Amino acid sequence: MSKDTPMDHESAARISAAADRDPSSPTATSGFDERAQAAADRNEDEDEDE
């Protein structure tokens, strides 16, 4: 996923699942899974506004 591809809920769910599988991973400990979910929520809101 590049900067040109907005985060979606499917991708955020994969990231969250990976963090859940390995709670000591960098993804889980950095909070990236939560930021990915927040970005997907923001992107969904923007899509609804259009």
C-alpha cells in the first residue's frame, strides 16, 4: 500500500489481525493497527461526503 492508495477497512482488518496474532510484534506495540483503523474510518467518511 503506497501513499497513493488510501487505507480501507479490509487492509486495516488484516493489520489488526496480524497484531492480535503476535502482540509483541512492532505492528502491535507501535499502535499501527489502531492508526490504520482510524485512517480507514476517515477515508470512509470522505467517500460518503462525495
